[in-house]
Amino acid sequence: MITIIDYGVGNINAFVNVYKRVDVSVKIARAEADLEGAEKLILPGVGHFDHAMKQLNNSGMRGVLDELVLEKEVPVIGICVGMQMMANNSDEGCMEGLKWINASVRKFDETKIDQVTRLPHMGWNDVTPVKNIALFDGLEKDAIFYFLHTYYFECNNSDDIMATTEYGGEFASAAHHENKYGIQFHPEKSHHYGEILLHNFARL
């Protein structure tokens, strides 16, 4: 059973539809009581860092999520801004992050980007796993995913980098620390490759 955290930020239905296609049960959590018995968690996110953090803090679920993730070690995957929220802080705002992974969120340096339209980093790009993690089973070569972001996840511990992508230099497009996973791209928009990754998360 996958529990998708709905705090008003993110396309929840897109994840539900992917899991229906691979025959995995899902539950949507909109309140603290909905998190009871959670086995795996998805933290989606789009938009501005501070807005997403305020929405989650005001949802009534923050305390239970910290308990599930940090104490009970329930597997969780943060997606796009959901990944960035797992860091300590972000250049995009002034609020503290969840501090689930020791990292900071930085803005891309536009001077290092060759594309005509430099930011946001938008569209399909390669993702190269650098750790042997089951989340990327079947995606070790030639996997591409859909991105849409202006800020990136900078791990303070290089051992937490799970996959990298090139955009004006190499950045961590996926991170992993213990039971906590983060991916900068959108698997729910990445067709076959995204379906494989989300199915892999359900089977961890």
C-alpha cells in the first residue's frame, strides 16, 4: 500500500493513475488519521519552496510524518519540490526544510548553461544512477525523465547522491539516505520509465 501525501501541492491523481496501471493499491492522506499504518509514503510537490513547506506545516500531518520517517523508518520518496523539502533549507525561500536528508537547495548558475532558454531546466534529460539501489532496477542505462525546476538538490554528503544529471554541470537528480529517497524529476510525467521507477518504489 502506497500512501500519497496530499497537502494541497502536487498532482495526486497522476500518481494514482500510474499505480492503478501497475496494480498497486494506493491511499491518499489529507489528515493525520489518514497516515495510520502507512507502509510507504510519497511526498509530491510543485511550485515555490516556502509555499509548499507552509502547506505541509499547516496540514496537521507534519508531526506524524516526522515520526513515521525518522523514528519508524517508513520508506518515503520526495518528488520535485517534495525532494527539495527534504533538505535543510533552500535558496528559493527562508523557511527551514524537513531536514530528512543533509542537503541544501541551490539555484542553477545560468552562466554555465548553454541552452537559449536557460531556466527553468525543462524537458527530458538523462538520469545516471551512481549507487546500486533497487529504485533504479531496469533503469541503469538509457533512462530519461521529465524535469521542470530552477533549483537543485546539493547533498552535503556525497554518499547520499543516488543519480546524477547534466545541466550546466552535474547535479544530484536523485538522493538516498537510509529510508529516505528523493528524485528531482517527475516520474508521473515520464511515461514508461517513470512507471518502472514508481513500481520499483512499491516493491522496496
